[in-house]
Amino acid sequence: MKLSQFNFDLPEHLIARYPSDYRDECRMMVLHKDTGEIEHRIFKDIIEYFQPHDLFVFNDVKVFPARLCGNKEKTGAEIEVFLLRELNKEQHLWDVLVDPARKIRIGNKLYFGENDALVAEVIDNTTSRGRTLRFLFDGTDEEFRNILYQLGELPVPKWIRPHAEEIDTDRFQNIFANPEHEGAVACPAAGLHFSKILFKKMELNDIDSTFVTLYMGNAHFHQVDVEDLSKHKMDSEQMVITEETADTVNKAKQTGHKVVAVGITVVRALETYVTTTKEIRPFEGWTNKFIFPPYEFSIPDALVTNFHMPLSTMLMNVAAFGGYENVMKAYDEAVKNEYKFGDYGDAMLII
């Protein structure tokens, strides 16, 4: 398929700038992929579509304060650094995006915080990853991270708001985010609609849940710049599927229960390492899985997702799952009915 097939008119006022008052009370469009039928519901109604021991799979990664604002040496020019991936803990090496990138060269020093609490030196100037920085810090790793997290802010996308605010401290994290799996630079937004009350209702209805971990990174910031989608290369992202999760998913499939992927990252994780018998195996490594139509899915039977931006890889993944014509028709319906788009927007359930 072609990139231009995933373009559509999105009025700016339909991009959600703030979350709904309550996590599970946003709007939810339900798309029946076999018939194309569309329903308009509230998100907390989602449990009505599933039976006991159907399985919801969540991404339990935690977002960390990846955006740093600093100044360039000598000129004092304001520089924004977006931490993408830690390359070496001992040397404090990080892959980053820098804005404005044109002003940064190898050897430049960047200063962050009062009294230059952190100093970094640009040591690589590649175009594929952005930049590589070495933070010049002599203390312990714990001390380094404490300062880094104090200075950083949560990476709420700029097309939502220029800067994170106090409301984002809780609402730009999933309630099931695991502190031991901190390191994502984007939020698995489909999970934001799940509240503690909704989890309790799922439990009372014997609807099961399990977790994968996929550290959202640079893949979610690179625009597709080729018309032929088969030529687009996704950046790799680190992921973990434990033996317990693999067993739980395989058992659900074997016993005829639905597997519900909560978010595109979960879809990519579940589809990365599938056997010829359509089972998943424990996996710890990297995935650059790029899913676009046509694609035959092996694991998920249903998908919970948000409404995504035009030309985005997330929209392409959704179209592969729900059917291109179904999904683009549903997006047209969403615009007409003024559904909210983006990380803080409304939800879509495809069954």
C-alpha cells in the first residue's frame, strides 16, 4: 500500500489537549471488522463485549521524564534534548533527538539545570539516530538518575501541548505501569482508558489480563518518508515477553478465548515471534516489526486503540487489523462525530 492512502483531513480542534475527567468515561467507537458495523459507546462498556477468561494483554512499560531543556556552550542558545535510549550506563551514553538539530556539532557541550547540574558532550552526529551524548558526571548511577529525573519532564507530544503540566504526572502513565520497567519515551496510550474500577469489574467478570513490556522509543517519532510502505524501516525497540505471559496467551488461544491487544505496541510484541503453530514464545530482545495492510494476524482477536494521526504507522497497523476500508470509513465517521484524536483522545475497539 501507499503512504498517501493513509492521509485524511483532521481538524486541529479534534486533537485532545487534555485527558477526559475520568479514565474510563471517554467515548468509544466499536468497529466490527467482519461486517464494518460501527457502534458508539462509552469506554467502561467494553466489558460487555467479552466473556469470562477472554484475555486482555497490556504493555506495562513506564514513561520516564525524557525531555530536557538546556543551553549550548558559549552562545547560550536554548536546546531541547529528547532522551531516546541509554547506550552505556557506566559512561552515561545516550541516543537523543536534539532541537534545533542544525546548531549542534560533535564536541559541543550542553548545560542543563541551575548551576549546570548536568553537562553533556556531543560525541556522535549521525542522522539515523539523531545524536549521541555523553553526560560528564562523576557520581553514582543513582545520583545521576536522580538529577536527570529532576531536570526532565514527561514527553507529552508537542502536537498535544508544548510542555508537560502537573496533570500529566498521573494521567500520562497507565495505572498498571511497572516501576521496574521504566524507560519508555512515549505512553502506550490505549491503556490510559483503564481505571482501577474497570479493572475490578473485569476481575468480577472473570476477564483475565497479562502483560508484555515494549519500551516505546524512536520508532514512534520517525515519519514515514517513502510512498511505498514496503520500503519503510522501523527503528528497533526493546521488548520482553516472559514465559508466564507466553503460557497465558497460548492457553487462551488453545481454549478458544479471545486475546485482546491493548494498543499497537502490544500487537507488535505479540506478532514479533510467532511459531508456525501460531503460538508465542518467551522473548527478550528487539523488534522492528512494521505492520501494514495486508497482513494476516496470528495472535490478537480484538484490538483496543486510540484514534491516530494521519500518515502514522499506528494508523497503518490499525488498518491492517480492522481492514483498510473499514478503518478509513470509521475514521471519517470519527471526524464527523467529533471524536477526540491522539494520546489523550477517545478509544476504538475493533472486534
